[in-house]
Amino acid sequence: MDIEKRLFEIDLKDYKKTDSVFRRPSARAIIIRGDKIALVYSQRDKYYKFPGGGIHDDEDKKEALIREVREEVGMVVIPESIREFGSVLRRQKSDKAENTIFEQENYYYFCDIQDKLVDQELDDYEQDAEFVLRIVDIDTAIKANDIYTSEVFFDEVMIKRELRVLRMIKSQLGMSK
């Protein structure tokens, strides 16, 4: 289930070429509900992100996508509905380890969900950020992410990535008020 289409790259080149590389691939869901989009909203930090997260070593991208969507927003993905959108490569100096490059290939997939919701299973940092499911007009998410700033530069890069993908989806699907 490799994605062939690279949407864009974010490479801050703020690291040394001799630094070691920490790879953390992720799978992210694009869930369209009528003329709206289902996203994770941080009530604390006021940004939107696509449901999804890290791919474990023993998982394929599809399994990770299904698990992460269930955990973060309580939606149950229909496996047969998963369709590739593209990937975004992010490279920057790690915020966790000295002399390390953080490299993340983010795989984005369109998918459909079952009508039922299950309970969220949030990690500590997700609980701290007060993650909730929001089904919103895409312009609402774009506006929030466009004005988002953070003292944590690492987070700001993530939200600007999500902003670019939201704009691409809006353009491709012709979604707006």
C-alpha cells in the first residue's frame, strides 16, 4: 500500500547532514461527510489536524490508519473504502534528541466510516491538548490553522503542513461555503 504521489516536502534543513535520522511514518485520514470534513480539534490550542498518527513497526499503513482514527476520534474506518491521496515528507531537527533529524512521511488517505462512534483512546499529550472530533466546513479549519501560532516551533510546522493539505483538498474537491 505504498503511496506513489508525493504532495510536497517540508525540509527545514536546520540540522547537520551527519546527524542520525529518526523516522516516524504516519497515516492520516481524510473523512468527508457531505460538504464537511471530520478532523481532530485541539480545544486547548485551537487547531485542526487530520485524524491519524504513527505507524508501529509491526503495522502496515492501512492498519495504522484504522487504529489511529478509532483512537483519536472514535470513528470506525471501512477498510475497503481506503483510497490514496498522497504523502508529505517532513524533515527537521528533532525536538527530542540531540544530533538527530526527525523525518516523517505522512501518508494521507480518503476513507469512509461506519455510522457508529466508539470511545476515544487518547494518549497523555492528546488528552492535554483536549482532542475532540469536529465535523466542520473546510474553510473553518483552514482559517483556524492559518492564524495558529505556537511557542513550540515543532508543532507550528505540523499545523502548517495540515493547512497546506486542507487547501489542496478544498481545491481538488471544490469544497467551500
